[in-house]
Amino acid sequence: MNYAPKPNDMTALIEADRAHVWHHLSQHKAYETVDPQLIVEGKGMRIWDARGKEYLDATSGGVWTVNVGYGRTSIADAVRDQLVKLNYFAGAKGSEPGARFAQKLIEKMPGLTRVYYSNSGSEANEKAFKMVRQIAARHHGGRKWKILFRERDYHGTTFGALAACGQPQRNADYGPYPDGFVEVPHCLEYRSQYPDAESYGIAAADAIEAVILREGPDTVGALCLEPITAGGGVITPPAGYWQRVQEICTKYNVLLHIDEVVCGLGRTGAWFGYQQYGVTPDFVTMAKGLASGYAAISCTVTTEAIFDLFKSDAADPMNYFRDISTFGGCLAGPAAALENMRIIEEESLLENTQAMGLRLRDNLLALMERHAAIGEVRGCGLFYGAELVADRKTREPLAEAKVQAVVAKCMELGVIIGATNRSLPGLNNTLTLSPALIATEADIDRITDAIGQALTSVLG
Ligand code: PMP
């Protein structure tokens, strides 16, 4: 088809999209009756669609990414300057923005020293998985090769990452998967039968120990967890959980891999989510907010001790990390990430996230008093979930159609919010809120006002 849309012909553009684009995570049958939505512009917290409608974005680009907001010309300038100077060189060579950004990042991550570049969250996680496997092969005689992951956590879309996926409908149909990925139970306290958070927290962590003992500690190499489970329900860890997890990892010599793809770069009000819990990881992976979506970049960050395991002399010529990411050498990534970090620091966005996060929490708790459908509010910083229930006593999840109707009503009111992905049968009932770290009090109030109106409109 010879299709040449004129720049201003948005109807033609929408038809071009309908005819040729396969959207992520979408049931395209729906587009037979409604238009696909094209987002064409953004500034600060606001975006505009192809029809010119304005929205306040409470999702940071749909999937927790645009941490510093839209339309940042200083990031565009930094990227442009770097691309003009040198756009790319990969292989075994380093680069100017790569070295600068790694140094800056490491300043915020005490105990960690080494940054490995790639370009998506999935890929960053795969790198850590491969490092664990190579350590097992080269240093543990092939033992310690298993990687534990948690029910409800998500680590990406590639086969290794899907093997480590705690959301069943995300990885159904695409197997078989590589061996050696083993699930541990989730840590959502809401429907647990424990008398208090602390005893639940310890029990949830002990459940990980039980899996290690069942599998055999000498077979388990690493445990991969999100600091706060994101798409699986915004699950904040119960009291005592992380401390106990750390003890268990130390006891059984299991490397701790923390997936900060969502929580990293300020989302929770700290540079990294794990820093809220005083944990010492062996691997930290990050992507989304790392360059706020201005360039594709991800990092696998680790310790000097791990790095040293890959150094040896001619006696073992295979013992280096035999991995490359072609576009991990694309220099727009670290150039954008460096400017992104500068903005977070200079505009005190961690402090803003903490303050606005408290307001978001207070507003949601106030909504909870007026709307019985809100069963629980969970989160930290500018990262919140409001779990919707059909009945507060039984905690039965609200039907997905109703949750989606609340999201759609907010959109109609000009506010974009999210909901936990449709991969959790019966548990796709949590509204998710992750506005950019630049959100103001007025933005937060508008978001929660829209949710209140939507709840009234959908549920009465
Ligand atoms: N880890 C987590 C916690 C995520 O939420 C995601 C993406 N939603 C990923 C990893 C995968 O990142 P990407 O889509 O960039 O591969």
C-alpha cells in the first residue's frame, strides 16, 4: 500500500496506524469499533493525542518510564551533541559518556562498582542471569546454577526473563523455557492470615528459605526480586521481609539480584528502591527511568567481587563475560542518562517525590474513606497502587471489567492512570499511579479527584 500521510492529517495517521501497526499488549479486535489512540506530543506532566485532547499523565508514559517528564530540551540537546560527536562504537571499547555516566551512577550505589550497558530491562536482567550461570560454570563446578524468582514479579519479555516470570498469563503459550528458574511465593500481605505485618514478613521470607532447602542450597545461585512488585500489584514488602531475605541469601551463599527497572532512578523517593530497605545487593538492573525514555538504555550493575570472578589469565581463556549487546554501544543512552540524573539532582526530584508521595498517599486514604471499593492502598514515593475489591470484608477482587471502566472514565476526565496488567486471573484489580517525579500538589489532587469521580460514576 502506498500510503503517505500529510503531517496534519491526523485521521489519515490514525488509519495508517490501524492498518499497519501491531500495538504492544493489545487485543486488536477492539480497534474494529474504536480508534487506536496515538499520543503525539508531551510537555511536563501532560500529553496530547492525535485528536488534540490533553491528558494529565499519571503513568509516566504508560509503564513507569518518563521520570523527569516530557519535553526536556536539555536531554535532547545532550543526545544531539553526543550523536554529532560520536553516535556509536561498540565491541570491546569504552566511550566518553559511558565512562562519565557509570561514575555518576556508582556514586549513588555504595558497595557496587561495575556497570554493564545494554538497552532494555529484559536484557539487563538476562545479563545478570548469564553472569550467574557463568559463575556457576567456572567457579562452582556447574553447581549453583538455579535462579529463584518470585510469584507476581516480572523481569521482561525474552525467554530467560519469561522463564523467571511470576505472572502466569505473560509466559503462557510461549514455552518451553530454559531450565533452572524456580518460583518462590509472593509477599502480598493483604489476603494473608497472619496477625501482623512483621510475622507475615518473616514467614514470607522464610518461604524462600524453604524453596532453597527443597532445591538444595548447592544448586541455587541467585534470587531475583523486584524491591516493590510493580505490574504484579504494587506489592510493598511487609515489615522485616527484606532483612530476612538478606540473611537467607548470606546464609546459603545465594547472590541477590534486585530488579530496579521500575523502582530505580527516584520512583520510590530514593535513588533505588532497595535503598529504602537497607539491602546490600550483588546485582542491580535498571532501565525505564534511567533515561526517562529519551533513549534506550539499561544497566546491569554489580560488585567488584563479582566482576573479579570474570578476570583471569591465559590459564582460563574462556573466563571473561562472553556477551555483547550491539546497541549497548549506542551513545545516546548514557548521554541521556547523565542529563536525566543531573535533572533529578538539580531539581531535587527525590525530595519532591517524597513530599508528593505523601500527598498522594493521604489523598488515596481519604478516597478510601468515601469509596468502599478501595480495599487497600500500597506504595512508596510516586509509586502507588489502590487495590479495588467487590467486598471489603471478603476482599474479593473487583471484576476486571469494572476496574477497566474506572481507568476509562479517568481517561475521559483527562487523566491517564494504569491498572495491574491482565496477566493475573482474579488479581487484575489494582489501579496503578506513577506520575512523573515533577508532579505538583495540583497534579496529585487532580489525579485523585478523577479517581474519586470515576469510582462514583462506575460503582455508584
Ligand atoms: N523488570 C520489570 C520490573 C519491569 O516492569 C519490566 C517492564 N515492564 C522489565 C523488567 C522489562 O523491561 P523491558 O520492557 O525494558 O524489557
